Amino acid sequence: MHPRAIAEAAPDRPAIVMAASGAVTTFAELDARSNQFAQFLRSRGIGHGGSVAIFAENHPTFLEVTWGAQRAGLFYTAVNSHLNADEAGYIVNDCDASVFVSSRQLAAVAAEIDSTRAPNVTSRLLLGGELDGWERYEDVVPTFPTTPVADEAEGDFMLYSSGTTGRPKGIKRTLSLAPLGSRPSGAIGLASALGLSDGGTYLCPAPLYHSAPLAWSMSAHRLGCTVVVMERFEPETCLQLIERYHVTNVQFVPTMFVRLLKLPDEVRHRYDLSSLKGIVHAAAPCPADVKREMIEWLGPIVYEYYSATEGMGATFINSEEALAKPGSVGRAMVGTIHVLDEDGKELGPNEIGTISFSGGPTFEYHKDPVKTAEAIDTEGRGTVGDVGYVDEDGYLFLTDRKAFMIISGGVNIYPQEAENVLVTHPKVLDVGVIGVPHPEMGEEVKAVVQPMNWNDAGAALEEELLEHCRAHLAAYKCPRSIDFVDQLPRLDTGKLYKQELRKRYWS
């Protein structure tokens, strides 16, 4: 289905509710406004396969923009709202966006993404504000017809996932251009299996620029569900919203589980959560004890899936299975799992290797055939570099991060970016950035620095380097602390032996 079908059947049903303000967009309004944005795109000469970028916080208009691009048969790229102008500008340019939508809240950063940083952009629209060289979204888009464009067709998002070398890469799937409403979706199938159905309510507690919140929110709309969007996650507010809106389904990351479980018992049990039918989590490994506590609190309605934005495969596990197989991320739901050794040979049960999938959806890394070839072998098995094993019953267990990627609060952080910034500082001889244990976030970013002069090591240099990093990168990518060593463990080849470095903090 799609918003037009719901708008015809239940025009006044809320499609979007903003948690903080209570502002409501009905299905009739979502259908009309997304049509207007699609019509605007056509008026600017952007046809099937074109590209739109949106750089905004969880804004009331965010899903209107993505639905407009979706029904116009375009690629749309949601850009992390925490990035600085260099980082966000790279993505806006690389995705070939002709239309760039941003918001008043991010106007200072958006203003820096000019024709030098994003030369392909021909139209810039600002939500809720004014900016030199930009058109006001509210002045332009509502002037267009609310009827569908003549060549309406399914588009798709193209989101960016940083590689271990630090440069983001666009994950591009084949554009079907199928009639609107006919595009199959793994998220829709999973949402339906977890009880999300016509008239239900899905709570989105995470940023819409991430693939899972965006896919789940739009899938909920296809199923005729209201989406309650939290501007930012706060644990007690989350419980209040579940009670107030009779939320049936919600997706969390494990960090949110931890914060919910740390609420006092009287707060956790103050709210009526009986409307919940399914709680799904993903994005980062969840400690088995945390999952067990969530199941004990809310019942056997906690589910997990393992996948990646690339979408070449996925696993799924329910509460009963999770209790019987603690630590597992489940059995294959999309594609076939393969665990391979370094030579690409298939390994047997309980043997650790690189996790790959075959038989699932195909993808490519936008403008990067080399990275695409590295991710998909000659037999069509795709991987993002995660390591793990499959037991004798077909359950997958993860044993490592992909290339030592840091996952903090469900957000992927690639240490090479911070390393590249810190090593340029004149007082730094060498640096390694790793994830270290954190009781709530799972991991925290730490830099281990070999200074040019050991006498400089100390609190003053630590603060100087942290400020240097924050001046060049989004805050969440920067180390929270810095340790100093007289020598980093490098191999004879010059490669930093990160496993040895991590052992010092994870043992």
C-alpha cells in the first residue's frame, strides 16, 4: 500500500505526530503534500532516477519530503544532521542531488554547503526559515497541485555508510520504478510479522536520517499506521508516549534499552504499556542480560534482527529463541548465510569467519566499483566485514565488529576519520582511535596518542587535541578522552595492530 490508499480510506487518520509539539499530519495531508513535492521536482526537470538530499533534524516535514521523492521515482539521501559542512557537503555532492532540502535549525551549516561544495544542486529549499540564496519551502512547494505526477513510480533511499578509510559511501540499490504500492519491502514483512497493521501506531525514537527509522516509518505508513516521531530520545518521555498514543510497535537500539532499564522501578511501572505488540531492536549488539531484563519487564514481545543498510541479507530472532540462544542474532530471514575463511572457503558450524549473504537484494557502492567488488565476491556473496559463526541449529552469533568500527549508542563511528584529523596536529607523532567499553553507550571513542615530545603528554595537550578534533569533525565522531603512550603497536608493514591496542581496554 501507500499513503494515497490510506488517505482515501481514512483521510483524517494521523499519519505523523510530533512527540514534543503534538503537531499532527493526517494521511490526507501527507498524501497531498508529498504529491506537491513530487510535482515541484518535476517542475525543476528532475525525473526518474534523479536525486534529492535532505539535511534536517526530525522535522514535521521530513517524511513528506521522502514520500514525495519516493513516489516521484527518485533516489533520496538523508544526511546525518550532526555533520559539519565539509562532511555533509561531501555527501550532498557525491549523491548527485539536484534538490537540497534543509531546515532553519541547521541553516548555519547548510549555508556553507554552497555551489563550491555541491555544484550539482540547482534548487535549495529551507524549512521554516529564510536564508540567502535559498527558497522558503513553505512559499514554493504548497503552490503545486496535490494530485500525483503523471509518471508516478517507486523510488528508493540511497543512504551513506562510512567505510574504514573514513570516506562515506552511498549504498545504491536497483531502482525498480514499479507502480506506487507494488514495491516489496523486507521492513514491511517484518513489521507485519511483529503485529504492526492497519490502524496501529509506531513510535520512532531515533533520527530519521538512519536507515532503520526511515524504513520502518515509511513501512508503517504503507500499512496504514500512525508514526509518532520523537525529536530526541528520553526514556521516561518514551514511556509516556507509549501510554498516550497506545503505541503498538517501537524500534530501539540497545543503548535505549539500558536507559529504560535504569529508570527507577516506580517510574517504569507508572505507565500503561499494555498496547505494545512488538519491540524490535537492531543497529548494535545487545548484551544478553539486557535483553533478558527487557523480556522479563515487557514480556516475550522483544525481537531482534541483524542486517546492514546494504540489505543483502538479514537474520531474525524472537524472545523465546533469544532466551534459549543468548547472544544470537537469529536465523536467516533474507538471503542465505555463509561464514567464510580468508580464502573464501565455507566454514562449518561454530567456526568463526567473515559473515556473508547470498540470494538477497543486490546493491552497489555509488561511484565506487572497487569497494563494490570488495564487498561482493565472484559467487555473489556480499559482506560488510562482520565476523561471527553459525551454530549447528543455524543461529548466527557475532564475535567482532567490522574492521574495528566503533558502535556507540547504535551509531556507527569509523576511527580513521578522527585519526586523520589528529595525526595532522603538530604535537602528534602517531595515533590510534578505538572503541572502549562504556556501561550505557556500549562503546566510547578513545584516542591513544604517541606525542612528538613525551614532556607534552598530559591534561593540557589532551584538551588541545580534543578541541582540534571538534573543530574538524562532528562531535559524536570525536574521542571523549585521550591516553598517551611512548609507542603504538604497529606491525612491520606499518599497519596499526588495533587488536593489541584494544586488548588493553577490553581484557
